[in-house]
Amino acid sequence: MSKVLEIRWHGRGGQGAKTAALMLAETAAQMGKYVQGFPEYGPERMGAPILAFNRVSDKPIHIHSNVINPHIVIVLDATLLGERVTAGVPEDGVYIVNTTKTPQEVRETLNLKGGKIFTLDANQISLDTIGRVIPNTPIMGAFVKATGLMPYDEFVENVKGELEKKFKNKPGVVEGNLKAIEKAYQEVEGE
């Protein structure tokens, strides 16, 4: 990876966009990458639209601003699909969307000609594996599959370590999240 890969997350407060961006940054750092992971808040309340960002590179990152032209866009809530999602994304951009729609249906909704689109029902996956709707963890499994940015096994091992730190004495939570990643990795659809 010779250039800086930029990622923009679209979600709503409480869906875990900030947490996922920070966990992705931590995991990529453990793999020897240079990273940034940070949120942008508007009104800080449950359900309000938020953005989070990542930068990943093999070399030090000297940019310190929001991500304007992301190559990868991750959408945790399909109600946010619209112009803001596609803003600044190059023609060959990658979209990973939490939805029950097919990649082709999302392409039509966003009126995209190029790029790649991946979809999965991260809400259902999280409900089945974690016990509540929190789409951030499954979407990370889809991210690994869609981008090939990092080896799956190494990613899962690093995420497991991060989850064990965050959820000490709650092995069921860690196990559920790891199952969500695995299921999403297997079920994500792309075109």
C-alpha cells in the first residue's frame, strides 16, 4: 500500500461507527500499518447521523483533516444512503452497506456507474450472534472480505484481543462479536 487508503463511515449514534473506526485503526496498527481513526460529531445523541474516518498506510501519515475523498465508504444504516454517501468518492470507490438490498439495488439507489458495492444484513447478523442490533462488528467482517486489506485470521486474532480488553469478564460478548465477524465475512455479497 504505497498511498494512504481513506475510509469514511456513515452511521447513527449508537450503531458503533466510532468504535468500529477506532477498532479498525487499532487492529491495522497491530499489523504494522500507520493508521488514523477518528469520529466527527454533529449533535451527540442516539440516532443522530455521525461520520467516522480511517486512514491506513504503510508509511507515516501526515494528513490531519477529515476524509474528503474516501476510496472506501461504509454505511451502517441504509436510511443514510444518498448524495452525502457518494460525495468525494472516486469512480472506482468501494461501498460496503448494511442493508437487505442487493448490491445492484444499492447501485441503482446511489445512481453509480462504476466502483464496487458489497451488501449484507449486518443488523440481522448482530441480532443472531450478539443478541442485539449493533451492526459495527459484522460490517468489519464484510470490510475484510470486500477489501482484502488484511488477512482474515490475523484480523480476527487482533480484534479478539481488543474485544477481550474492552469486555473483560464478558466472554459471551467477545464470542458473539467474533461469530458476527465470521458470519458477515461468509455472507457479504458483492458485484
